[in-house]
Amino acid sequence: MTEALQMKIKVINPNTTLSMTATIAASARASVAPGTCVEAVSPTSGPESIESHYDEALAAVGMLREIEAGEVEGYDGYVIACFGDPGLLAAREVARGPVVGIAEASMRTAGYLGRSFTVVTTLARTVGRAWDLAHEYGVAGACSGIRSCEIPVVELERDPTAYTSIRDVAQEALACDGADVIVLGCAGMSDLCARLQADLGVPVIDGVAAATTQVEALVRMGLRTSIRGEFAPPPAKLHR
Amino acid sequence: MTEALQMKIKVINPNTTLSMTATIAASARASVAPGTCVEAVSPTSGPESIESHYDEALAAVGMLREIEAGEVEGYDGYVIACFGDPGLLAAREVARGPVVGIAEASMRTAGYLGRSFTVVTTLARTVGRAWDLAHEYGVAGACSGIRSCEIPVVELERDPTAYTSIRDVAQEALACDGADVIVLGCAGMSDLCARLQADLGVPVIDGVAAATTQVEALVRMGLRTSIRGEFAPPPAKLHR
Amino acid sequence: MTEALQMKIKVINPNTTLSMTATIAASARASVAPGTCVEAVSPTSGPESIESHYDEALAAVGMLREIEAGEVEGYDGYVIACFGDPGLLAAREVARGPVVGIAEASMRTAGYLGRSFTVVTTLARTVGRAWDLAHEYGVAGACSGIRSCEIPVVELERDPTAYTSIRDVAQEALACDGADVIVLGCAGMSDLCARLQADLGVPVIDGVAAATTQVEALVRMGLRTSIRGEFAPPPAKLHR
Amino acid sequence: MTEALQMKIKVINPNTTLSMTATIAASARASVAPGTCVEAVSPTSGPESIESHYDEALAAVGMLREIEAGEVEGYDGYVIACFGDPGLLAAREVARGPVVGIAEASMRTAGYLGRSFTVVTTLARTVGRAWDLAHEYGVAGACSGIRSCEIPVVELERDPTAYTSIRDVAQEALACDGADVIVLGCAGMSDLCARLQADLGVPVIDGVAAATTQVEALVRMGLRTSIRGEFAPPPAKLHR
Amino acid sequence: MTEALQMKIKVINPNTTLSMTATIAASARASVAPGTCVEAVSPTSGPESIESHYDEALAAVGMLREIEAGEVEGYDGYVIACFGDPGLLAAREVARGPVVGIAEASMRTAGYLGRSFTVVTTLARTVGRAWDLAHEYGVAGACSGIRSCEIPVVELERDPTAYTSIRDVAQEALACDGADVIVLGCAGMSDLCARLQADLGVPVIDGVAAATTQVEALVRMGLRTSIRGEFAPPPAKLHR
Amino acid sequence: MTEALQMKIKVINPNTTLSMTATIAASARASVAPGTCVEAVSPTSGPESIESHYDEALAAVGMLREIEAGEVEGYDGYVIACFGDPGLLAAREVARGPVVGIAEASMRTAGYLGRSFTVVTTLARTVGRAWDLAHEYGVAGACSGIRSCEIPVVELERDPTAYTSIRDVAQEALACDGADVIVLGCAGMSDLCARLQADLGVPVIDGVAAATTQVEALVRMGLRTSIRGEFAPPPAKLHR
């Protein structure tokens, strides 16, 4: 048992829906150890939700501004709390401390818990992006499916049937894909995680918790992004 | 032999160095058929060159604004003339006509010409991104190497040793990687292509020409990005 | 806009059914730019259609004879218009100009238009070969299926139900495979392409057009098969 | 910030060298949060070190006995502290709480910190096993090399040149492999981690710390091995 | 035609059910050439059947004791007759002659006979292990499925419906997976092979026969496990 | 021990150099069991050696004629004795009994003997083809290199330095590639196998022996090419 390490983690919700930021903050704080301080923020501008490559491109800029601000504010590490991990590699160039996306954290975490996982995401149009990430992170072989519940991100907290829709899609994944683990494919689902796990009887992974505990572990181990090569600070240059 | 089809292609240099835009325009125009009109532009704001994930994230937004403008202006197709193909998938959501990146076009074109290609890029820190693209486009198995000449993008047109440096790196690729094709890893190298090909004795691919002729072929065949699913126009939403 | 480049492309139908050669010629000619001359031929001997590895082996020899003749006749490039791409690598050794197969061209072209494509081929027994090619060309990850309509090649132009059978298989691919692009798996289907695209509402790729425009682009860019190594002219040798 | 969660983790050194168990205990304890209790043990029988497939097979049985004992003792989770991750999947069937191996934890952790990692292991004969694990965990694409220092496991703590040998191999990896992260390929190297990181200037990952913090995070998130299917408790059966 | 080579092969059933050992012996003997002597044995201790990673770990030790005894007894080669190939790599370190597992032999043999094979195994919980082996042996691309009949290993010889259950699962594989070859996923099914092949009309591979003939061929060719590196005899060491 | 099974295997040397056919015959006969009759033949027409895709395409036709003749002559199985495995899949459609190529047999056999193999082939221009086969057969992950000795096929039996050249290349493979097994990349090297193995101290695989013993084993097990689907006899059709 070690002394409590004081640590500050900034969790960035790359969209601008503040109620979702609050949900994310609650999930992140519930998962950390004593002595770890979590702040959750949204960019000052950008789309209300991220459901396309276009949304991701626009949201990445606001997210990067929050990383830059965080470097001044003195954070030890960062979480990008959108399942597309928008701007993740760029954020690693900018931040001194570690940066973890919720897609990479949840999909890698699944590898410790079972043979294969299915992601339950919001809209079908995001499935391709999630597969791209699964390949990029080396987990495509363990990914038994990516299924959508067809609930837009901003409806997750308004639609009274959201929980049952997500649960039904997860049950299909267990029955049809052979999955033994479920990964939640949107930060806005994090408040449903415990209930889903209880109902489904298999591990259900909330990427917000997975990424925040991962950043915490990296900071505690003294590990930061390598600045040898690709992730060195970006070269200064003129902007028109 | 067909009638000359009137066609307008917009070639977007995602950085804001106008002299490079001019070089790109010349390369694109030299490769198209009669009746094909090519315009080359730069975003009104953004970095002068793209040499990091951070630069790519910032440049993608300006590039997307040019696509949106292009839709009003009435273009038939688009080229993204930066070897990182920044914002490519987002652009496909926004444009009605086809959009082709110079990395995908040049790396796929190499498959018609030899067993394996090596990319000659600018800075070593971009090598990882180029490998990611090679995997995404399915050509990693044919990619015998990605080598950097360590000349920053904006120096390509100023540094008198640029040509010999690039040629020397390409010759190393032929000798050490077993490559039989060279792919130029930066739009700013396109004016060196013919001379390199003559000196090296192997095919040298300029992505600007490869992408522009590819867009031209797609338009002539009546092929556009599929709007069934992932690349449908992005959902309208509130922006803060 | 460039001056019209005079260019001669030889499109080789490796089977000996002349009515199919005529269909192929029409498709190839409809896709090229002004100034591009297309000739379509069949070998003087060989099988009437190619539906097995055995047929491919026999047809490859006749196809190679046409390449050899083409070198004397002065062609700038060649298309092999059979979806098995028979003898493609051998042809590259023999020809000075570029040689493109319709399977490689159509499957690579699909990558510019959507997330995933399904091939609609003739007989189920050719599905394995098409998968082998998808792997060889690096596009297996984007190939959502290869489905057969069970119409023999020579029946494509005789069977009045051919169009509806192919369309129905394509619709199954859209519904079941998640494909957003259709690739026609036989040169004999090229005359159905426009109608299918109109009916299906997704891009439909005719390999004959894709390969012919690709050869045209390569010639215009001054690109030929690399003769460094594997594709150098074959060593002269005694034949018994 | 959450209340301190009481948690007991059993770290199993699968070999029977007790001095190494003490080193492992120190590393594990240094990385956990307040309230986490770590015990480190060795099997009562088995080989003094694990440097072959044969050693692994024998050591796995003793390791499993420690898991079985741990289930009676009431542990919340387990670490297998040998870089071959011997018996990992079997342990997951037996334990209720999560089980993490140091190879999987360190190689997955590397993915958060850089483009590519090289493993520095003990003997060359273990390199093949480490590659097998890299493939199994999906990280082979990020693994830029597995290099051996040719120091037997039991010599790591006796050989006064061990540190410099390991450091020199790591420096070769940085220079030749393009690695930007180093992974220590033996639990017996964990006490060298901080010094190596300081000397090399890149992140150096000790699997003992990585695995222990990973178990801690899983327990805190309420995540256990899925018992749906493959990792359900093994069927009871007769033993001769 | 060569002179009959005297050769002794030891076939090890890693479980301790002697009736299954007898079945295995019969299958192995039926497949070898004149002059080849086959002995089949079980370990003196271990589980009665192998249906989990835990069973495999325990059985591997007894199997290795039989290899060690075999080295004294003077065998020329060994077969490990359990579809999980437990302890295979360790056995290669210990034996001078070749060692072949029935999973690797049957899955590689399938490659000579058709496009794709489906494995029919016993319990669903072993499917993951079989996929791991398919990947390890490079045959995952040819594996069209791994299906379980849900008959425990020890019931194969007692359950009167075993044959029809296995046949029905195999027929499903032919109909649904597109398999053209069936691989039996348990040594205890080897006596059903000929009948299944007759009923199904496709090749059915018994791993016991495939592995035994493979060892025989290796011995006849004078080929043994390479002792250069990984499979050299394991280092001697203290055991507690 | 079984009764001697009478069996006739036809080994086809696809080139027309009869002295090489004699070498192949000797190697094949030396590896089979009593009762197995081996005949080795060459096509009546075709190239004297196979060193290009072009040679392969021409030689495949003559090889297929020998398969067709063999079906009349009553052979139980066939070997294609050229390392490019020309026409292998076509031959499987035509023959009732099994057909095995020497590349597939030797590369799969290597998997039983070590971690990785390097192929020593004749000319560098055949290296690409050998890699394609390694991928097709699923063994690319185990292939540590394909190296050429730059001796043309017909010179293997004339050039007095051939043996030392091949041995030197193999020694480089052991030193540089980490190979622990050598595969001979030309049927014309089969008479050098035993001497090389003695000199190198690692297993050296002659594909002629590996393929012939594989056919023998398949015939003894009653296994033939599946005629369900792809490898059914080719459809009869008109030839011009």
C-alpha cells in the first residue's frame, strides 16, 4: 500500500452537450482512487454530438484547445471521452502527461476479461469508424461485432426506452456473436453500465471508467507519452 | 473514343503555402484529359505545412470548408493534396462527387506497377501516419518501406539540395528495401517526379497526378461516394 | 486542361466468345477520354468461357499471345478483361506498357467509393479464386462478400432473367453484407452496370471501365511496369 | 475522489526463486493506490526460473495451485508475474476475480505511450514465445522487436553487469528498431525500470507494475472474467 | 520403392481414459506403412478428459513425462493425440525425434484437400482454443468454422447418439460455412472417420492418422526438430 | 503395422529438362514406403526451366496434360515438382486423387520442425512468387526469408560451385534471418538436401520428398480432393 498520490486528470467530452459532460464526470470520479482529482469539461465551441467523420473533425479542434489549456492548468493526464477517440494522436503530441481515449481503453480492457467483445454503439453510421479503431488498436480479432441501437447521442438521456434498446442489442450480441464481454460504444452510456452488467450477467465496460483508471495507473507508474519521434511536440509554424 | 466530357475538379492543398498550391495545380493539370478543368486552392486559414497529427487536425477543418464551398461552386470531384489524407472520410460525407486523397491514390496506383513500393516522405515523425494509412488502404503488404529525407515541407522548394536528398533516399530504398516503385510522400515533391523517374529508372508516382486522374476516371464512369450508410451526409446538429 | 494524347489500349477478353468481346469493347470505349483508341480482341484459341482454375490456365496462354502480338502492334497498355485476372503477372513481364486486370481495378476502385464492396460473380465455384485475388490485392478487409448468381458466363447474354438474378443477388448483398458498393464479377456483365446502379442506388463498378480508365491514367502519367526485378522481361530459354 | 476501497491482490511469481518474489513484491506494492493490499508468493514446487516451453509447462501447475489457494484465501484478483504468462487462460477459469499476466499488461500498456515498443528479454530462446504472445494479444503490429540480453533469469540479480547489458540492448532497440517504448521482458528486471527510464529517455514498462495496477483498476470497476462460455469454471472430472 | 524402414512411433493420449487410448492406437496403426511400429499410451496421472485450459495445463505435465520416458525407450517420433495439442512446444524441446500434434496435422492436411475446413469439436468451451491454434498454425484463413456437438469427451464412446450428432453438425458446416473438408476435433472421434466420410461425401480428417503419418514421413526423410535456438534441449535447473 | 498398400504416384516435373526429371525421380523414390510406385515425367512441350510468371503460365498447360494422361493411366495421386506450384489448383480440379505441390508441402512441413524457415531459391526474380505462395498457404508468418543464390535452374546441375553457393546462402539465412529450418526452393536442388543438412546442422527440406510422402499419406488415409464446390471437375465447354 502506497501513500496517496495527488493527481489531477482532465476528462474532455469533445462534444458540447453539458449534461453529457456531467454524466461523464460522475463515471470518471466513481472509478478513481483516493487522492485522484478529476475534472470534466467540454470545448467552448463545436457540435452537440459526434456521429460522423465530419463531426469528429470539427470536435477535434475544440478538444485540442482543452488539452492546450490543460497544460497551462497543470494536469497530469487526460481522457478523451468520445468513442471515436477524436484527435487522440494529436493530443499526445501536445500533452506532457498521458492521454487515453475511451475506445482504446475499453477495447483493450476487454482483452483481460474474455475471448471476444461486442461494441454497442449509437448509430449504424459510426460502425465503420469503430472497426477502424479496432484494427488500429490490434483488437479486431477479439471484436465479435459492433452493433448499433439507432439512438442518436443526444437522445440517450432523453429517450425513456434507451436502456431497454441498448440491453436488447447487447443480448443479441451475446446470443448471435458469441461475445462474452460488452463494450459501451458511447460516453453517454456510462451511467447505464452497472445496471446492464447486472442484467446481462457478463462484464460490461464503460470506456470513461476504463480510460480514467488507465490514465491514473500510467501517472502512478511515472509513464508519459514517448517524445522520441512521432509524438514529440509538434513543430512550431506559421498559421494563416 | 468518347466526346470530351466537361468536368471540374477542385484540388485542395490543405496547407496555406500558396507557392505549394501552385506546384500542385501544375502537376494536376498536366495529368488530366482535354475537357477536364482543374482548380487548386488553399484554405483561408490553417498551418503553413502539415508535419504532425496536430497540424493535420487543424488543417482538416479548413479543407472541409473548401469542400463545402466547392459544393456550392459546382465541382464534380475533389482531390485532397496532402500525403496524410487529412479529413478524407469527412470530406466524403460532405461532397456529392468523389473525393480522393493523394496517399491512397499513389499507394493503390503502385499496385499496378510492381511488387513493392517505398514511400519517400519529408520528416521521420510522419512515418507512423503513413504506415497507418498503408494499413487502412490494404497496401501495407506491398509497402517495402517509408523513408524520410528530413527536409521540412516548406523547405522543399527553397532548399537547393532537396532534389539530391530525395533521390539519394530513393536509391537507398531500391538498394535496401527491394522496392521496385517509388511513391512521393508529399504533394510538394510533385514537380520532381519526372526527373526522379528518369534518374532512378523505376516508376515514380506523384500522388497529385494519381489522385487527379483517379477522380477524373470516377467522374467519367459516373461513380460517386456511396451514400448508403457511413458516408451519407452528416446529420444536422447544433454547434455551440 | 492538356492537349489530347494519342494512345492505343488493347483490351483482351481471354475467352473466345466474340459476342462478349464486343460487349467488352463497348464498355471500354465508353469510359475513355478523347484521343484514346481502344481495341478489344479474343485469343485465336482457348475456352469459350472461364469458370474454373483449369479454364484460367488454358486461357492464360492465348491471352499472352495477344500481349506478344500487341507489343509488335504498338499498344501503349493492356487490359485483361476476365475477373480472374488470368496471366496478369506474366503479362506484366512481357508488355512494356502497363497491364491492368479487371478484378484488381474494380476492387481497388471500390476503395474510393465506400466502406465495403460485395462482388456479384457467375458461378459459386469461382468464389474462392475471387477471394484469393482480394487477398493478393490487399482489399480482403473491405470485401464484405462474394456472391454468385449461378448463371454460367455464356448464358449472361442469352438468359432473359440474367439481369433480375444479378440485381437480386446485389440487393441481398446490400441487405445482408452491409456492402455500400457492388463490384461486377464478370466482364460479361459490363453492359448491365448503368442499369444496376440506377436500380440499386449505390455505386456499381464495371471492371472493364475501371481497368481501361486506369491504364489510360497510367499511360498519361508516363507510368509503366517496373522492370527492376520480378517483372523484367522473362529470360529467353529453350522450349521443347 | 472516491473512498479507499479495501482490496487484496495476489501476485504469483511462477518460479521458485524467493529473492525474485521479493523483488516482484516491491515493484507491485510501489504501484498500487492506498487501500490496496498486495501479497507476492511462489509455488511450493517447480523450476527456479522459466526459460523454455518445458519450464513453463511445469511452472503452470504450481501457479494454478496458488490460484486455487487464493480463492480460499479470499483474493480479489491475481497477477501472473512471468513474461511468458504461463497458465493465464487456465487461471481465468479457476479464479472468480480478474487475472492479468505481465506480458499482456505491459505490451497493451505500451500502446498508450508510443508508436512501437521493443521487448528486452533474457535468453534468445524465449523470443519465439514472446512473439506468439504479441500475436495473441493483438500487439504484434506495434512490436518493433524482441531482443535478448543473454543473461539467464537467475543471474539478473547476481550479475553485476546485468544493468548495463540490458541498457545497451535497449539502446540498440531505440537506434535500430525505431522503438519509442521499451518493455522489460522478465519480472526479475522490475527493480531496474526507473533507472533505465531515466537513462534511456523513453518510457520503460515494468510488467509487474502494469499488471498489478490493471488488476486494481478492474477490481475497482467491478469487472471480473466473463464466465459465459470459455472461462466458466472447468468441468469437474476424475483424475487418475 | 524403398526397403521397409524399421521405425517406432509413440502416440500419447494426454488424458487418462484407457479406452480412448485403445481407439487412438487402432486409428494410428491403420494409417502407417509396413515396418512402422506404433505404441499408444496414457500418462499415469492426470484428468480423464481435456475440456478446458485447466485440464490442458494439468495434462501437459503427464504427457511430458511420457516423452521423457520415450527418449529412454528409443522412439523415433511422437504424436500428441489431443486436439488442443497440449504441451507440444515443450515436447519438441525434450524429444530428439519429431513431435506432431493432431490439431496441427489435421488442420494443415486440410489445406491439401480443399478451400476451407470446419472443425467439429466436443464442447463449445473449447472453440476458442481451437481458433487460437488455427491462428498459430497459419490456417485461420482456411478455417470456415469451429462447431461443437456438445458431447463431453468421455461420452463420445458411451452415447449412442454421438455419431448422428457429429454427422448433423458436420452437415450444418457444409451447408452454412461453405466448408468442403471436415476436421474431427477430438482424438476420441477417430473411429467415426471413415463412416462420416462415406455419409458426408467430403474428405473427413482424423488427426490421429494425419499426425501419425506425418511423423512417419518426417522420420523417413530424416527430419527432426531443429535444435538451433528455441527448441534446443531446455536448460537444466533446480526444482524446488 | 499395416499390409503394404499398392499405390502409384505420378511426379510431374513441369519443365522439359529430362536430367532434372531424373534427379526428381530419385528423390521421390528414396522417400516413399515399400509398395509405393513412383513415376516421374516431364511434359512433351514447354520451357526448359521455370523462372518467371511467363514460364509458369506456359508450363502449366503441359503439366495439366500430364495430369489428364495420368487419370487414364490410373495414378492414385500426383506431385507437381516445381517450387512455383504451377497449375496446382487446376490440377486438383482434373485429378481424382490428391495433388500436392512441392512449395506447399515443404513450407507446411517446416512448421513441424522449427519456429521459422528461410527458402533458398534460384533467381531473385522468383522471390515475389514464393512470398505469394507463403501467404496463400498461411505460412508467411513463419517464413523468415526467401533468398536467392542467383544460379539459373538449368545451371544447378552444371555449375560446380552450385553446392557451395547454396550452402553459403543458407548459412546467411541462419545467421541473419534467425531461421532454424531451410527449405530448398527448387526441385533441381533435391539431390543436395542430405549434404546440406549435414553441413548446416539444421533440418533442410526437399519439397520433392515432402510432397511425395504427403501424397502417399493422403492416399493411405483414403483422402482425396473435395469435389464439393471449387474443385469439382471443370465444366465441359467449347474450345476455339
